[in-house]
Amino acid sequence: MPWRQTSPMNQRTQFIADFLRQTLSITELCDLYGVSRKTAYKWIDRYLRTGPAGLCEQSRRPHCSPNQTPEEIVAVILDARRRHPSWGAKKLLRLLHNSHPRNLVLTPFLDGHYPFLRFILLRTLLKIFAYFLKPILF
């Protein structure tokens, strides 16, 4: 006998169909489908509000990110990175600081407020460590 293969969407649809038939309680349905009651009520609420489209996977990405680096700064950094691909974060920061006026919004980088520059710096350091540690580890 072959294994039954069902997608999560099919299982949710079947769960809602069983719920609408009202033959089993929510707790019994949860035991049958292996989900928590909280998840079951979430699916039911989504289905009643938006129909079958509410059962689709939804993004977990936050709607806003208050610490996100502004787009114009990211564009300037990426442009400098494309022009000088072998430079690290320190050189890039110094280049951007010298080439742009002081009133540009790059000054918070010197205070370390934006995580994007820290990401570039950490990535560069990890590459350096991996390069030097590779002969030792392998």
C-alpha cells in the first residue's frame, strides 16, 4: 500500500471541511490532524475572514523594521562595494566618509548605529579567518 502524500494546504482544507461538517469537536479535530487548538482556531478565523485564500502560508516577515538601514545609505555602500570589491568595511567606511559631505546621513555609521555595516565587517572578518584557518582545520 503506497504512502498517502498530502500538502499542508490540502490538510488545512480538509480540516476546515471537517470543522464545517460539525461531526467532531475542535479538540478531536486537533488530535486527528496533529495541530494545537491555537493553530486550529487561527486557521478557522482566517478561513471565516478571507475564505480559502486565508489557509495559504503567510509571510512571517515583520511589517516594519525600525533599525533598518535607510535605502539611500545601502545604495551608496553597495555602489562603493561594487567599485572596490576587495576592500573591507574599514576602508569602505573611510572612503564614504571622505567622499560625502558631513551633512549626509553617513555619520551614524561612525557611531555604529546601523547593522548593515556591521554585517559587511563581520562577513569580511569571517572570510579572513576562514582563509587563514582552512589549512589548520583540514
